[in-house]
Amino acid sequence: MKHIVLTGGGTAGHVTPNIAMIPRLKELGYKISYIGSYEGIEKKLIEELGIPYYGISSGKLRRYFDVKNFTDPFRVVKGFMEAKKLMKDLKPDVVFSKGGFVTVPVVIAASRKKIPTFIHESDMTPGLANKICIPFATKVCCNFPETVSHLPEEKAVLTGTPIRQELLTGSREKGLEFTGFSPDKPVILIIGGSLGAAAVNQAVRAVLPELLQDFQVIHLCGKGKIDDSLEGTPGYVQYEYIKKELADLFALADVVISRAGANAICELSALNKPNLLIPLSARASRGDQILNARSFEHLGYSKVLEEEELTNESLLTAVYDLYEHRESYITAMSSSKHKNSIELIVQLIEKAVK
């Protein structure tokens, strides 16, 4: 039986593309194992699917001073020893890595064992973990056309990002039933990522009275970010996090306001949802969300409003402009060539296994 090891962790964005590939890999008869950190977000997400999960020690590689910089190298070395033993015990035919620091020892250990290893970079420019992994990878799958120039020519493959197929099967009627909304008024869906986005939440709530004159609003605001004073506001619903009904809420939404994490924006593109992206500011990140957002803006898939420019007036103007021109965004996204990312990646894996 063909055996694949999936790896990736640290954030939901390093796990969901792996989860998106699992049904297709099972169809093709693969035995699947997963390597992640001992207690990362990936452990719960993968164990819920009944996939055998193996935890290894994981350290973070920081570009800034932190006391943990003195202890984490030892964790990385320990993780490498554990990954090496797992490669020996599991004997996979192939490894697929979605990024995050836990993947570094796994990719290096697989390479040492001459196991074909594919890594995936969702962002425009590779993160530090993937930069370390690239020399050890067989191929590097990427999401943006611009990324190819940052990768070794013989390894780069433009595949797009694997999207959870269940998101494509949502029902507008079920969305209406779940939210209690009217079918006669357009709907805005706001997504701030798995942890929520304080700046986006604050900005949306500041203009809520104006928005509710013309729209109904679904607000996925993140854990602990519910505003009790707004509970029961007609035409407004807020949830910390939605899993099962997310496809139905997407089906119901006419436009979406979102952060610009690579997986989130690829899901919006696959669903042809006109979207306003408010990328995480460069002060709070390495600036990858800004690059992601500008690429999608250039392709005509998204409207972009940077956090530094976020005011009540700029947000309202952007939302109304997006809604008015929504058909042009839908047309641009409909013509994207990267709707079959799972198939493209699986073909690479199958070729290596054969």
C-alpha cells in the first residue's frame, strides 16, 4: 500500500491544505500518517479525522531576540532525531509538507532517507521554515505566479493551494435558516482568521449602523471577541468560530471582508466571492499578507484596503464600491486556472511514488 506522511503546523493555515488533500489521497488508496508538534493546533484537527498522528519536538527560528532562542535549537535537534526515527519506522513512499517550523526536521530527515519530499508555499515569498526546507525538497509547489521567481527553477511548480472541497457545496437556503436573515437584503460575511482580527472587528462595528441600512452582516469575530452589547441587533449575527456551517455562510454571502492569509483568499477565489482584503500590517508580520493581497488585486480578484488607511469613511466607501462592481470580480475569479490544485499536487506525488 502506498504510504504518505503529511506534515505542517503552528497555525490552521499550515494544516487546512493538508486536510483538503486527504479525501483524494484516500480515494487513490494511500495510507496516511501525520507528523506535527506535540500540542499544536494541528494535533486536534488531524486526530478528529482519525489519521494516525505523531508528535515531535518543535522549536521556532526567530529573526529577533528572545530568551527561547537559546533553548529552541536543542528542541529542533531533538525534533530531527525523532523525525529520523519516524521515517525509519513508518517507511513512507513520499512526504508532503505544508510549512511551519515543525516541518523542518521532517523534510530534512526524509531527504536523508532519499524519500521524495514535496513542500508547498502558500504566500508570495517563502517563509523562513520553507526557505530552510527548499534545498531538501524534490519539488516546491506554490500559489502565486510571482513566487516562481523566488524558487529554484528546476523545483518550482505553480499549483495554487488545495481547497477543502466541502466549502464548494454550501446551501444559501441553509445559510438563511441558520442566521435567520431575510432573503431580500444582501449579506456581508466578515472573517478575521481563526483568532479573529481586532482592527477589523473594531472597524466593522464602528460602521455597523450604516452597513445595516443596506446589508445584513455575518461576523466571524474570533475566540473571545463577541461583543455582548450587539447581541440581538436585527440583521447582525456574530460567532467566535464556525466550522460545520461555514460552506452555507459562504453560499449566503454576496461579498466578503477578510484578512489576506493565503488559504483564506484562495478559498474566496475558488468560491468566486467578491472580497475586500484588509491585510495584516507589516508592523505585525513579515508583510506576506500585503503581498498576497496586492497580487489578488492585480489579478482583479480583490479590492484592498490597508490597515493603516482603515477609517469609518474608507471602509464604507470600499464596501459599497465592491458591492456595486461585484460582477467584475466574479468574472475575473471565474477565469482562474488554479481551480484543480489538489489534482495537480496529487499528480506530482503519484509520479514520484511510481
